[in-house]
Amino acid sequence: MSFIERLLYFLFFVVLARSLETLQYGIIISIFAFANITNMFFNFGLPIHFQRLTAKSKNKMREQFFSGLIIKILGLFLFIIISLIYYNFSSFNHSNIYILIVIPIYIFGINSFLQHIFFGDNNFNKVFKPFIIARVIFVTHLSLFYFKFISHEVLFFGFFAISVLELILLAKSLYNEKIHFFMKVIDINEIKDILKSSTPIGFGLFCVMMYDKIDILLIEKILNFELVSYYAVAYSIYKIPQIISSSILVPFFSDLSSKNADNSYMEKIKEIALTLLAISLLIIIIIYFVGDFIVAITFGEKYLSSSYFLKILSIALPFLFLNNLTGVVLNSVGLEKKAFKSAAIASFINILLNIVLLNLWGIIGAIISTIVTEFIILLIQLFYINQKREILI
């Protein structure tokens, strides 16, 4: 599902970029960046908390579900208030488009919360069916937009509609599992206990989202929307190879978590690290020679200048691949807080670097900030792994 979702979002942004002016595309990318960062702030780690709770005790999850839902509903009100304040201080001039982007992003966050309950029960079919129905409708909608049968306003209304449709389908599935949305009075103490347990995870995920998306908002504020569009094209292509590293690391995560490896874990880590390093270097070479073609065939010739940014940005790929590995190692041996701490430090450094370097060197400054940030995450996580080396031997 994660692979399908990532692929569909990439296709979504490709179609938008090819169909809209660079200025319009930059505005939309900026709205998505803001919405994703703010939504992750109100994630509170609830999806992972309830997935674990469901896996341990389904009855306990049923008892706490209403309180979790109340947290998400209260979060929605705060999310809307913050979004309205941000809109009033921004340069966006299409309130209808803005609303049709930010609200669905939060609804998809609620959907993720409900999906993880089924994940905890290994009941993937209950999630997959609503997911596929909603995405098939959205791809149909996207095709109509690409062939100019509908406007981008109608496209974003469809984006809003599928978020609501998926929510309804998931809610129906939960109801069939005897998990009801309204079943008791609000328990403040229970809400506090849930947040105390889940918020550290949520804060870590928020930091990851921050360092991944904040450069877009800073480019918008310090430079302009049009440069956002060129940077976003390069960054979107730069992130695609992460699918390759994920396909390698997912089985390794399961292996390391279950302690089923035959050889020492440090040897396996070194072997995978060398594989990821070789793949990332090969991708850098490919981008260097055919980057122009990649940009032109995906996002269109009007974004050819993004290939220059992409070639420089690709220098960060070895660090990105390797810190994906170190992150998996930390998470698999129960050191999630160390992984989140490294993301928090990196987010802070990334913001400072972007503020300074964007003013000095423009988009190149943002690219340098990304490269340095990925390298710093790798160094920090290697330090944490070395501290706990005995766990892996």
C-alpha cells in the first residue's frame, strides 16, 4: 500500500506540473507542504500507539478508541484554526483550492489512524478495499483532469471527496468489528494517558516531516512560488530511488527484529550498507548523464532547469540511503527514541541552514542544506548504533 500511495502521489504531482503554470504549481506545492507538516504535528503518534495496543489487547483498544477519536476531532479544530491563520499571512489567493487541499490532508490522517487499528489485528483486507476503491476513483478523476475534461478546482474537490469516502468505508468496517465511534463520556485522564504514551513517537514523526518539507515553505517565503516549483520537481525525482532502499530494508527490519540472522548483525549491516552505497552511486551516474531526459519525460520540458538542481541534489543519495539503513537498525532494536532524536536535531539544523543559505545562494542553498542534513542524520545515528554495538553482535 505504501508503494502504491507513493507512486500515485508522484503521478498526481507530475500531472499537476505538466498541466499548470509554474507559478500555480509552486503555490499548490507550498500548500501541500504546509498541510503535511501541520497534519503531522497533530498526528500525536496515535496510529502507531493504537496499532500496538490492538496487537496486545483488542478489548483494551476498544476501551481507548473513543478517547483517541476525541483527540483527532479536537486536533481537527486546532488544525483548521492554524490553517486559517497561516492563509491570512500567506500569499495564497485561492481560498477554495486551499481548503480543498488542507482539509483532505487531515482527513487522510484520521484514515491512517483507523487503518493502523486493522494493521494491529493483521486484518489488511479491511484496509485494502477502501484504499483501492478511493484510489481507483481518484486516478479516474486525475485522468479526466489531464485530458482537460475537468478543471483543477474539480480535481481538488475529488481529492476531498475520496478522503471522505475512504473515511466512511473504514468507519463502516470498524463498526462491523464492534468498534463504535460514540460509546462513552469523555475521559480526560484517559486522553492524558494516551497522549503521554503516544506523543514521543508523534514528535519524532513530526520532526521527520519538518526536515523533509520545511525547505519548500522557506523557499516560498524567502524566494518565490516559481522557484518552489523548480525545486519541488528536482526533489520529487530525488526521492523516487528511496523505493529501492525500502524494498531492501523492509525484510532486513523483520529479520533484525525477530533475531533470526545466522551471522552477526554488524556484518549484515555492513553488507547492506555497501549494497545501498553502490546503488546510490549508480543512480548518481545515471542522473548525471540522463537527468535532463528524466525531467523532460516526467514533469515536462518547461522544468528542464530543474535537472541542474537534481544533479547536485543527487549527491545526498548515499547519505539518504545509509541513514534509512541506520534508522531501520535503531527502530528494529528498540531504539526508536534515538532515531527520533536524530530527526529532531537534523530538523533544527536544516531550518537554520536554509534560512542562512537561501538568502546567500538561493535554491543551491536549499540543496546544500538538504545534503548537509542527510549527512548529519547519518553521523548521529551511527554514533547511537556504535553506543549500542553489543546489541547487534
